[in-house]
Amino acid sequence: MLRRYLSLLRRLTTVAVLVLSIRTSCGAQQLPEPGIGLLIQSQEIASVRAKITQEPWAGQYKAIEARADELVAAWAQDKLQMDDRLEKILDLTIEFDAVTKDEGSRELAKLLAHHMQTRMTSAAFVYLITGEKQYAETAFDVLVTAARVNRWGWFTWSGAAMPQIHAGMYARNSAFTVDFIWSALTDAQRQQARDILAEKVVEPYYRLVLHTPAMGLHHLRSKNQGNNVFSGAMIGCLALGRDYPDAQRWFSSFLQTYHWLLAHDIGWAGQGLEAGMPGYWSVSMQNLYTAAVCLHNARGVDLRNHPGFEEATYYPIMHESTVPPVGMFREPISKAYQGIPGIISGKPIELPGSASGSAWWYDFAYRNPKSAAAYFINQSMVRLNSKKEFSFASHNAHQSGHSDIITLLWTRPEVYQPNVSKPTDLFKTTDRMSMLRSGYGMGHTYMYVNGDIFLSSLGEILGTSSGMSWHYKWHGYQAAETGIVTEGEPLAPSMKVNSSWDGEKLSIIHSSIARSNIQYYKPKEHDNLPTHYQRRDRDIVYVKDVPGRDYFIFIDHVQQEKPRFHGWQWQTWNHVFANDNVNAAVYERVNDRYVRLKRPNADLGIQLLVPQDVEFEIESAPGQPKVSYMYDHNLLTLRAIAGKYKTSNEQPVVIAPKAWSGRGKLVHPSQLEDGLPESAYYVKGKTALVEKQGVSLNQFQSTVLLKAGHRYRMRVQYKKDDLAVYENLAWKIPFTLLDAEGNVVVKCSELYNIPDPLSLRDNRSMTKTTDWISTDYVYFSVPEGRDVAILRGELLAAEYSHPPNHIHDDSILQLGPVTIEPLGRVLATTSQTFVALLNPLEKSTELIQAEVEKIEEATVIKIPRGEFEADWIVVDARKPVTFQWGTVAAEFAWFRIRDDETIEQIYLRKAAYLALEGQEIFKNSGPLDLALNMNSVGQISHVRASVDGATELTMFGRTYPLGNGIQIADANLRFRSDPTATTLESNSISSQQQLRQGLAPVLDAQLVSRDESLALNLAREARVTASASRAVRFSPYLTIDNKTSEYPLDGKLDYTQRPIATSTLGGYGPEKHPLVSDPMATFPFYVSPTYWLLPYQQQGWIEYEWKKDRQVSEVRVLNTANAGLNDFATIDYRIELRDVDGEVIVTQSKRFGKVFDRPFKAAFKYPEHFGKYSETFAGMLEPGVPVPFGDGWQSTRFNAVKARKVRIYIDSYWGLGGGLNEVQIYPE
């Protein structure tokens, strides 16, 4: 008790000292308050001053104060250097300014930028806390001085100069600075501060980026870079207030786009953003959330609980593995580990690492103490030490200059929950990524699916690929992922979850091929992969139990027009970097169907049950530890090719080292050592290995015989000395196969660092020195048609390597013989089904293998689980198939048989019929998913059905109507909706309520504008036609639906809507990038359209016609922003009043938008270097062109004309085309 009293006394003393210090320094004057209240509202400032008297906030404030003091101490002297050179500098971020050559000017810019980006806002914050004016005066002087520089933080590409990442940081720092020092400014200074924000922050982004398609959308509004600069510009707009000229126009457009970003850019559970915690995922979330707080504080629009944020808090949970963070993963995992689980990244999959977030997590968790955010921060971010002192981990997330301030403001003792409950969700899926697990923590089973697969169980990583997002060129190739291999298809398609099921005994996801969701290094043609297949889908079934008794079923269907061979592929970690194999993997073939993957802590049983015959192949692929951009082949790949090789009498082909010619020489390794080749091709030094990437300095050509349509495997012996390359393959040997006449049959891709089966490559690219080893086998096939008579090989090496590694004068590569082994002809089919059974296994556990029986086209599988207990599976029973436990017609059926040989549960996917013991249980005209629980005497005790749309179900001869969604029934078959079921159709009811309330100030204002006139709106009585429409969902009738908002009016986001197409990424160079192309880019689209759009890049009209003449005195027109995508809008339009014959009575022309040319002066300051945006942005990024966003309603008056029709012509448009949101026509 005494100890507690003394601790309390010390705290109270500290508080008293600080408060006394503040009062003494300020005398009797009133302490300042924030001007706009972006981060701190006036009523909160007193509690902030009290907060910083306690640790850890006192320490945080002390660090902020130290930076403020550094600025105050240095600024007077530094400002003396700020002469007229400032006005000549192109950009404050001088590292991207290639125009300013004078080194003194560049150093000047660096100094000013450093103050602005790291110290200015700290000084402003200290003034707000203490009232000491020297901090405010210094901060304001830095801001005014920086305003003399032409522009802030733009990047310059050859065809585009636009605000970028640093512009976002400068913008937020400037807005927060003005807000914090508001009390110290005169009216003239306040006006000056706002003018600076408008010129340097708000107007450039509004004019050049906010509505620009192509690179403007994909790069500068979307993802971490775009979110950064957008957030800064929007916060700058909020700082201008409501009455600043054009501020309301700007704000209206910023807010519409902001909601579009929250709804569509983040994606379900954060899946739309780049990976990285910490990393770019965190950067995006922090940028957007900082803006949300400022928006709420300044305008009362509360989007802090928008589904974009709420669902994103599940991102780390869905990526939380059941093993530790593994780092370089050189050593096996300790099975005794009981700490924080590692978090993977999901696209591409990365090994589990230590995850943490930025300050936004704390504020969200404080306001939502039972949310997933509360679990995450208490796992890894907030701690209480033995002295009862808090510590809050929070990374910068590109919030330079204010990250420590928002951390101070948003961290609170209340977020600490030492006994926070683990999540109860063991299954969660979006349309792209899925989580299936037995539990949380070490030893549990966890599978993550996002096209590719990660699997951890029993304290081991059993399945993974590993490519770091920014630097993994193999990402998107099937050679680097778990999945299905198809002849002639090197790319691994993205998959979309179409339906799912989660029940007591099993969870299921059904996915099919879809447009690419790769964010980085998307391979060319990746978006077109769905057109390459007639069918490609995958069911993953997780049968729940304790780890070691649970298992997974993979069911894959693939179909193409032409016969191809297909294979089923699995990847795991196999550490080989630095020739270290302590953490190795082995695929042990047990029999023709069963391979056991052996890892240090646990194994994985892999049984290929369909097709009946398979051939197993083992390859390797680069695997990058966390964080290391190496290309050592740390992944081991198992491939099961459908069918058996049809062998021939071919003999292996051996290419001896003497076949090589070039800048190397033939040598003979010591004969005293076993395992060495008789001779080797010896190449030393970079000039002998590579001068220009892709140009070979060493080659061979040999006569061979490789048969058309046959499959082979090859490898080469090699040895390296002091030859290591980072972020690249060290060397590769691409092959060209020619026929007897010298014509090319097939050749390796000319791209250096991508997988290709016609190449051998360095499996130890970042390992400097190796003994004589062989590369892992690479498998390839000769196309049908012509035999290969000539084999040509080239040695290529890496011209580029990330420092400090590189090929240098002492680097040595020795090549032994190349061996090519014949395997035989492979079965080619137009369609193939794979069924694989995966069992995580303890090292000591022997797997009881499955039994397989083929019944017509269906496959029946028994999975023993005990003496009599078993699971039975039926696959592809397109018509009723009878087996031991009944008769079933379903694409997939699963039966759980108890030890007393009675049925416990049945699950049927796409089922049409079921009979048990000769009695018909159900039949259905259309397939549906159905689960039946059985009691101990074989009676149905519970039914659960998943219905897409509405249907009728016949059970025991009686028909039951079923509504959409999950329907449940008891033993009496009384069906009702399942109240516990989650849906992928929309955000939750509570989320809809919060979103509706958060948007209320905006929606209410829009209603007031809509209802400005209370007269009869004649447009709503008219027949509406149009020259054309972009699609049915953008019907002309939407212009009279009385819905003038392009936000979700009821707070409901519709996840069932089709994606929306827009321009692809481009527009950087001077050449014209087409805004309309095939294919177009797509984004998810969750806001139901309330507006009409014309087809791409077409003029057109919309017409309102009555059955009799009506008097028309006013026409009000509201433009569209395509829900904030900003790629469609009308600029010039004409209103024509017409008679019954369509003759024009009167016409008036109008224009949406306003011209904002000031940003072009900043862009074209030195026109000889950059004086015009590319043709990509013709009609948009040109001086004199109005920006048609944020206007609100436009009214056109007529002199009470009698008319039968009103036609509105769209004469010019923005970006992709024109359209209108709403039209009102009034008689008076």
C-alpha cells in the first residue's frame, strides 16, 4: 500500500510541476487552442496537457519538444541562407529535382525540407501545449519560407510531373502546423497560411491528380503512394475551412473520392492493398485513417468505422500463422515456443514475420474495445512493464513529422487488455483470401489461401511459397506457387472465392479462375488467363479435428479446348542458402499415390487419389526469407503429373564441358577427390561472364535427339567461388531446341529473371562459394510435331545485383556436364480432375492410407480414422451413384461414419439427390449445398442448406420453399434463415447503421440541395430515353430516381455487384497510353449506381418526353463522378426544348466545372525540361480546361416554354465519357 501511495504522490508531483511550468511561462494569458481541430479538438486540449505528465507520454512529448528546440535553436541562422535561390528551385524534394543543378541550392532545399518534414510540426505542437510563442513564430516562418519554393514533393517522370509521397507528408505537416499555431496568428497571417495551403497542397492535387485516370488513379490516388498524397491534400482542404474560395467545391470532390477509396481501394479485410506490416499495407491504412480522424473533427463526417477500416482489422488475424516469426528461417522452429505467432503476407506469400502497426490501431481499438484491433495490439504492440509503465510500439508509416504526435494522442491506457480474448473465428473468407484453422497459437493447424497456399500445423511450416512483394520477379508464375500446372501455361492464375461453407465438422471454399489481383510485378497477360481455360476451379475442404487428425481435401477441375498435360503441385520450405541444410525438406515417395513430406518438426501426408495414375516430379524455386531478396532455391516443389509416362528406348544426353566455347577454358578438377567431373568449363571474372544483360559470352551447340511430345529432366554440375548476387539469379543457361534443318522448335524466354523450363539456373545465387553440386532437376517437354536434333545453350549471368553483392574479377564459375534424361510421352487431355488428400502428421504417426474405387465417372474414397470410424468421399457423381452408405448425385459428398458404423453427418456440395438405405431423402431440380446431422438411430436431427437465390427442396416426398442464403431446420424440417450465418453479400447491419450515421451530414445536405424547389418535378413523370448507355446498371432512368447521392444512402455496400472497368495504369512517358483498351482494368464496386453513363468516349443525349405538352421554366442538372472513381463526368452540355415533332424550340448551352490553371505554372516552371503532359491526358491536363467535379446542381432558366420533350446533349466529357446523376424539370 505504501508503495502505491508513493507512486501516486510522484505522479501528482510531476503533474503539478508541469502545470506550474506552463502557467509560469505563459503568465496570465490564456493557453492556446487549435484553430480547426484537425487532430485535437478544443475540448480535448486540456486532457492532452495532463496526459503528457505521465509516462510513456511524457517521454514522447520530450522527444517532440527536443525536435522543436532544435528548430528554434537552428532556424535563425539557417534562415539567413534562404536567399533568392529558393525561388529558382523546381521542387522542395530536391532528390527528384533534376533541373536544379547548383549544389548550394540543392543543399538549401534539403535543409529546408528537413526542417519542414521533421521539426516544424513539432514546434507548432509544443506551442499548442505551452503557449510559448517562439515555437509558433518559428514554425510559421518555416512554412512561409517553404512557400517560396515552386512546389512541394512532386515526382517528375518523362511525361508526368505530379504530387507524390513527399507532397502528402508536407501537406499534413503544414495543415497540422497551421492548426496548432492558429491562436498565435493574426488575421492576415491566417489568410496567408490558408493561401499557402491552397496553392501548394490542395489545388495542385485537385487539378492534376484527383480526377486523372490511368496513372492518376492507379498510382497517385490508390495504394500506399496515392493514399499518402491524397490524405495530405484532403487534410489540407479541411484546414481551409468552409468559407475559403472554392474550398467547398474541392471538399465535395475530395470526400466523394475518399469514400470510393475506403469502399473499394482497401478491399475486404484489407486485401486490396499492398502487403507489409510494417510496410506498405500499414502506410495505406494510416494515411486513410489520419484523414478519417481529421474529417470527423473538422466536418462531423465520421468514417472511422467505415467497413474499409473495420474489416481491415481482420487482416492480421487472417494472416496469423501458428508458428513463430521465422526471419531467415535457417534453423528449425523450436516446438517449445509459446510467444507471439508470426504473420505472413498473402500476395505473394511471405514467411511468418513479426508484425506491428502504426498509431491508427490504437485509436480504433480504443473506440472499439471488442474489435479485432484490440486483439492485435495486445498481441504485439502494447505492453505494461513491472513498474506499471506502458509502452506502445508504433512505426512511422510515412507520417514523417507527425507520427510521434498522433501516437501520443491516440495511445491510451484503456487499450491495454492483458487477458484479451483470442478470436473465435476459425474460418473467414473474402472473395480472394481465406483462412481455415483449428485454433490460434503454436501447434494448431492454419491454412491461408489466396490462389497460392500457406500451411502451418504441429509447430511446422508444411506449405509455403516465399516471395517478397517488391523484389520477387517469379511472383505470378506457376513454378513458384502451389496449384495446378498446365502444359503451355507458365502463369498461375488468380482465384476468386465464389462460395463457402463453415460448419461444425468442416469448412469449404469454392474458388475459380479470375482476373488478376497481383499488386506488384504483375506478369504480362495475367489478366487474360481466364480466357485460356474453359474451366479451372478448386474446392478446398478442411475436415476439422485436433491437429494430426484433421485433414484437407483439394478438388481441382481444369478444362481447355486443346489436349494438354496437367499436374498438381505443392511447395514447401527447404533452406539451402549458404549450403546449410539443417532446416531441410524431403519428399519421400511411399507408393504410386502417396508422398510424405518430411520437415524437422512434423510431416505432411500427400495422397493423390484422382487420377488413378500419376508421375511425381520434384523441382525447386527461389524462396526469399523475411527479409532477404535472395534467389537461392529455398523452395522444394512436388508435382504430380496426371497419367503415366509412356517410355521409349531413348538414352540420356550428356553435354560435356568441352562443348562450351567463349571466354572460359576447359580444366580438369583433381582426380584425387570422388564425385568431381572429369573436366569443367572454367569462367573467371565479370568480363568473362557478363557485359550486358541477356548477351551471352559463352555458348555451346550439340547434336541430340529429343522426341516430339516427350518429357525430359535435366541438370548440370557446377561449382562457385566468390560469386554471389542479391535480388537476381546469379547465372542461368537458357536452351534453344532446333530441328534437323536448324529451325527453332522452341526456345527459352529472353527475359532473364523469370522461371522457364528450358533453362538451368543457379540454385545458390546469393551463396558465394559451393562445392561441386548439381542443380535441382528441371523438367521440360518437347512440343508435338518435330523432333529436336540440335541443342543450343548459352551462359548468362547477372549484370545487376543489389549492393554489396556482385559478380567481380575474382568470381569463378565452373560447369560440369549437362545431363538430359528421357522420361517418356505424357498423357494429354482436354479436361482433368485432381483429388488430393493432405494430412498434417506427427513425426511418429503412420498414415492409414485412403482406399479408392471408381464407379462410372464418379470416384468413391474411404478415409479410415479408426477401427470402424471412417470418412467417405464421393467426387463427380453427376448422376446417382450407389456405394456402401447410400446413393448420391453431387459434385462432392462427405459422409462421417461413427465407430458403431452409423452415419453421424453428411455434407453435399452441388447436390441433386440422396437416398439412404433405399429411402429417398431429398432431391432437387437444381444443385445446392446441404448438410445433414444424424442422431444415433439414423434419424435426421438438423439440416443446413446454402441457397444461391431461391429454390424448392423436396425431402421425404414433401416440397419446402427455401429463401436465399443459409437455411436451417430441425428434425421436423421447419426451415428458417440461420441467424448466425455470415454473408458475403453486404456489410453487416450494424456496419450499415454506423456508415449511414457517419455520412449523415453529407447526405442531409444533399437532400436539402435536391429539394431546393418544392414544385412538381416534371422529369419524374416523363419517359426517359438515351442515345446509349454504358451498361444496364447505368440506365437513363436513374436520372429521375430521386437519388442524388453517389454514396450508399442506406449505409449498405453491395458486395454482389460486378466489378467496374476503368483505364489501365499508364501515362508516365510522352507517348499516348490508351484510356480504353482490351482488357480494361477493374476495381471492386460496392456502391449501387444512381446515375446514367454513356458508353466509352462517346457523345450522346438523354431525353425526357411527356404524353402532352408541358410548360418548362427551369431545368436543373447534377453531374456524376462515377461514385468517386472520377473517370466519367460531363463538361459541356446543351439543353434543347422540343415540340411533339422533335423540332427545337429553344436551346441553351452550359458547362460544368471551373478552370484552375495555377498548378500548371508549378509543373511547367522550366518548360524546356517539362512543358506539356502526355497525350494520355489530352483534354484533361491542359491549361484552360475546366475540372467538372464538385459543382453541385446547375440551373438553367427558360421563359415558360411549352414543350413536349427536353433533350440534353453531352457535347464534351472528362476521361472515359459523360453522364448525369439527376435531372429535374420544373414548370415554374
